[in-house]
Amino acid sequence: MKPPSLAARITLLLVASSLALLGGGALLMDWRIDRAMEARFRENLLAQAQALTTVVEIEQAAGAPHAPPGLLAGDRAWYELRCAGLPAQRSSPPPPAVPPDWPQAAGATPRFASLTRRHGRLGAVMFAFQAPAATGPPTRSCALLFMQDRRAFDRLLTALDWILVLGPALAMLVALVAVPLIVRRGLRPVRALAERMRNIGPHAPGQRLPASGMRELDPLVARFNDVLARMDDGLARERQFASGLAHETRTRLAELRALAEVEARYPSGRELKQILGEIGQIGAELEATVSALLLLTRLQSGLEQPQRQPLDSMPWLERQFQRRRAPAAQRGVALAVAGTPPPSLHTDPALLEVIVGNLLGNACAYAPPGDTVHVTLDAGGLRIDNAAPGLEPADLARFGQRFWRKQLPHAGHAGLGLALAHAAAEALDMRLHFEWDDGRVSAVLTWSGG
């Protein structure tokens, strides 16, 4: 089944609206023309009848009570005149029909009637008037019925009706032919836009549609470019995830293969439990790397949304510090905490643990033995400070890059911790940055984005 056509839809709407407008206009014009023409016909009918009364009045005043037989007579006009004390006068031939209320309905105000006969309609007017008399009373009452064949007039009205009907019909026929062509021509920019869209996709990242210069299409172009930008971001994250996963997986698998080959060729004599423990450690590191990559991708793509809730900050932070004290002590690194945080934070505890846990873990893992990691708390945020003898001020710009490690890799550290911390801080609307001061690096976290 073919999808509906936009051109056909526009054409139908235009034709329907044009038909409604033209049809309504034709009906209105027909009504007004019929009224005007009917008024003109009645005026002409009344004028002829009044001319006949003038002749009658002149005859009556002259003492000629009988009008000439051919007065206003003919094939298309007839009359009948009735005056008090005189016989009725009729045209020759007499009227073919008379209204049923004649002459009783004749009054001072002219009364119009339409009579129907076999060959067409007759227009009639009747009224009463006072005619002068040569003898007796000075005037006498008269009633006149004047009739005229209106077939020619009705044919004219019918011709006008056909003109008013055929005009919109002809216009509709022209519209049915011309409108689809005009609509298809008007929609040509849409087809051109579709052709430009055809060559844009994952195989051509970074391409965007140029502005069309048309007010109706530019919003569509802008939305399509927004979708392309989001698609490119998603593809970039997927490629970054895939490359990072491949890098770390290849490293861990190489370790496993090397361990297996060395043990097979040159047995170390270690117990099986110890060898399996080392294999398990490599698997745990690989699992931690994959989990960190997945979380980082979800954070950066916006799939991981913060679940904010009230959090008692001091007990929560104390638990984070206790988890890091034992691993730090094993390396000869002390952890010193000073200051007071705000009593409560409205945040996501899981994401905040990603930030604080990675910052503390990095500081305790990379600080040299004998150093003290200082944690300073206040109402605005926290600062974690540790010695970094192997770093330089220029290295701070690379903090947060995936898999970047200047020192030798530490167990459990794949170079994703700071990238995760940055992504989680952005999701929580917190600000995280790093400072350098005389061989020591400080991670500064602000509770809010200000």
C-alpha cells in the first residue's frame, strides 16, 4: 500500500477550499442577481401599467369610456380594466389567466403576482386608482390588471444561472489540472532536501544540511542537524567505548596468555591456588574496566540520570574515608581529614561515591610512600591534596582522558577513574578541577555548579 502523498493532500485541500469559496460565492451572486433582476422586471411591469392608466385617465376625461381595442395589446402583454359604472375593458386577445383574488385584492398599493401556464410564466401587477369622469361624479374607482409574458426574462435568469454554475466548474477543472503541477513544483525544495539527506549517515560523520533559505524548511533542517549531532556523539561514544574495551581486553588477555604459556613451558612450581588467584585478579580487573566503561558511556550519553535524595554528609564521607585508610596504610600513605562539610546534601549517593571514591583512590594509589593525603572539607566542597613527584603542571590538562596514566599501571586502575569522576560531577551539576602547587596536586570538588 502506497503511503499518502503530501502533494495529493495539499491538492485536495486547495480544490475543496476553492470549490467551497467559488460555490458559495456563486450562490450568493445568483441570489443577489435574481433579486435585482426581479426588482427591475417589476419596475418595468409597473411602469407599463402606470402608462396604461395615464391613457385611461385621458380617455375618461375626454368622455371616451371605451378604450381602443388594440391599446397595449400584443402577444406578450395583456390587461383588464374595470371601472365603476362601466363595462370591463380587456386587451385583444384577453388575458390568458387572471389571479384568483382579482379584482378584490387590487388596492392603492400595487400587488405583484406570478402565474404559471403551459408555455411559461406570466408576470402580473394589479392596483386600484381614481380615474376622472366626463359625467356624473368627478372621479370613478378603477382597477387595473396588467400582465406580461416573462419567458424571455426567465431564459435570461437561466442563462445567468448556468454562467454562475459553469464558471466555478470550469475553474475546478482547471484547478484539478494546474494545482497538482503547481504543488509539485512548490514541493521541489522538499525533494531536493530529501536528496541531500540521502548522502548523510554514519558513513559520513560530521556532515550537516545547509540552510534551505525557506522559512518552512529551515526548522526541519535545524532539527535534522540536531539529530545528526546527537547521532555523531553517540557513534563517537560507541567508537571510544569499543576502542577502549578492545585496548584493555587485549592487554588483559595478553597477560592471561603469557601466564598460561610461561606456566606451560617453564613451570614456576607455584601452587594451583596461587595461579588461579592471579587469573581471577586479571578477570576482576577486566570486569572492573568493562563496568567503568559502561557507566562512563551511560553518564556521558545522559542515560544515567541522578536519583537525588537527602544525604547526611558527615557519616557518609566518614565511611568513604574508612574504606581507603587500610589500602593507603599498606602503601605507607596516611590519610588526614580536616574541616566540616554541610550537614546535608541533596544529591545522588551512588554518583557522588563514584566521584569521591575515585579521587580518594587515585590520591592514595599514586601518592609516594610516606606521604600524607590531606582532605579538607567545608560548606562549599572538598579538596584532596597529595604529592605527585612524577607529574608536571602540563599534565593537569590530560586529567580525565580515558586510559591516560603517566605512572606505571597500578592494579585495578585502568585510567578511567578521573574520566568517571568528571562525568559523574557533570551529571550532578558539580564542578571538579585540579590545581598544581610545588609538586603537589589538588582535586577540588564544589558541591554545586557555582
